[in-house]
Amino acid sequence: MERGKSAVLDDLIKQGINSLLEAKAMAAALLAAFAENRASTTTGTTTTTATTAATATASEQRRSAAALVDKLDAAVVDFERVIGHWEGVKERYYVGERIIRAQEEAWRRVAREIHDGPAQALANIVLRAEICEKLMAAGRPEITQEMEQLKLLVKESLREVRRIIFNLRPMTLDDLGLAPTLTKFLDNLQEQGGPSINFVVSGQERQLPSTIEVALFRIIQEAVQNAKKHAQANRIDVHLDYGPEVITATVKDDGIGFNVDEVQREGYKRQSFGLMNMRERVELLDGEFSINSKEGSGTEIKVMIPALLPAEAAEGEGGGEPSSR
Ligand SMILES: Nc1ncnc2c1ncn2[C@@H]1O[C@H](COP(=O)(O)OP(=O)(O)OP(=O)(O)O)[C@@H](O)[C@H]1O
Ligand SMILES: [Mg+2]
């Protein structure tokens, strides 16, 4: 659905409802005129056969005008339902479109990371292997040093590939769970320097449905990366609280803050998808998302996600009587 087409449909619906409302007003005016006419004929003192016939016709017309008003009323209600439905369809479409765009953006980044990292490193490795080959053929002693360089390059590329794989889908999420995976991620990030990162886990730590763990990991990952990239902060605090029904994650920095409204309004134009993506993930899981930031005074991102998936929660509600035995 192109935006142009959807605007044409919006206009058509608006025109339709306006015509209906006009017709309804005309019918109502007609009805009022009939009522007035009837009042003046019934207040007269003499009644002739002709006026009786005229009154009968007028009352028939009044009835059909009243029926017309009822019909138009019903049509307006139907139309309003169509509008409500259409708005829902549009909203779902745009949410879907945003998700697809955000996914495309994520793939594009991975492709660029592989292109700039391991792909170039491999090309370099081939080049160095060729040098080694020549040195070996010539029986030159530098071969040992060159081989050592080659090994280092392979090791570094392996580490880079592992990092990309970890960012794509940390395997430890399935094996160890959310909190240890976050610890590993945050430790790695801290090793690269920058603000000090503190991570606190509270509540009853437990395994959550994988969709929720992945979502929370991605949200915290993006929020911390944002704080590192944009905030010029000294400190980043990450808190994960395992409540009985709700899991709450907060990422807080003491950096420069930003104008949330402006950034959210211009998300598409700026080609920034991080915050948008966080919000989508939280909404899909029936959670709550808030950004508290002011220019000059740090940022706090807070998400609250029900510990059960929406479908599981619905199942639980209709899950019948608890057993008394
Ligand atoms: N913790 C923060 N401190 C200061 N500014 C922030 C912070 N988080 C986000 N921002 C501002 O909000 C903007 C939007 O963030 P978002 O994560 O959506 O996009 P991005 O980080 O610029 O790009 P992307 O996440 O798509 O790589 C950022 O460009 C930055 O200006
Ligand atoms: Mg970002």
C-alpha cells in the first residue's frame, strides 16, 4: 500500500461521510417542515375532504422521511465502522512496514560489518599465505615471522566472526539465559573502554520464554550501545528486575541527554532505527516503554514486559478452574 493510494482512500471515505451527513441534514429539515405543516393543518377549525386527503399524504411522506433519516443514521454508523476498520488496517500496515524496514536495516549493518571485517581480513590472509608460499619456495628464513603474522591475523578474524555471531544471536541466551548473556556482553563492551558499566540483577532470576529473553537482550544491547555512542557518559547503569509478573529493565546514563520528541519525530529522516525498534519489540509483547531524557541531564530507558507471552497469558485466563484436589 503506497501512501498516495491510502491518502486517496482517506479522501474518498471523508467525501462519502460528508455526503451522508449532508443528506441526513436535508432529510431532517424535510421532516421538520412536515411536522410544522401538520401542526398548522390540525390547528384549523374546518376540515374538508380535500384537506383530509392532503393530511393523509403528508403523514405518509412524513413517515417515509422519518424512515429515510433512520436509514441514513444507520449508514453513518456503518461508515464510521468502516473508518475505524480502515484506521486499524492502516496502523497494522505501518507497524509491519516499520518492522520490515528495521529488519532490513539490521541486515544491511551485518552485511557491512562482514564486508569491512572478516571479508577484508580473509583477502589479507590469502595475500599473506601467497607471500609465505614464495618465502618457503625460496627457502627464506623470514617465513617463520610471516607465518606468525598469518596466525595472528586468522586468530583476530576468528574473534571478529565470533563477535558478529554473538551480536546476531548470542548462543548463550539458549544455554545460560538472559542475565549471564548480558554480563558477557557488557563485560566485552567494557573491555573496549568508555564509560564504566554497572549491571545489577534483582528479583527471582529464572528462565523466560525465549522471545522475551531475546527482546530484552536486544533492547538493553541497543540502549547501552546508544549510551556509549551518543551520551558522552561517565557511567551506565543497567538494572534487570525479575518481578513475579513483570520483568523490568532500565538503562540509565549520566550523559548529555537528548530531545526525545524531536528524535522520535525524525526517526525515518535520520535513518535511526534503534529507539523505534525497541518500542516495536515492547509493543509486540504487550509491554510498556518509556524514555526519560532531557538535553544536558542524562537518559533513562525503561521497559516493563509481562513475564508471560501475550498468547500464553490469554491461554492462562481461559485455563479453566484450578483443581481443588
Ligand atoms: N543515551 C543517549 N544519550 C544521548 N542521545 C541519545 C541516547 N540514545 C539515543 N540518543 C539520540 O537519539 C538518536 C536516535 O537513537 P537511535 O538508537 O534510534 O538511532 P541511532 O543510534 O542514531 O542509529 P541506529 O541505532 O539506527 O544505529 C541518536 O542519534 C541520538 O541522537
Ligand atoms: Mg542506536
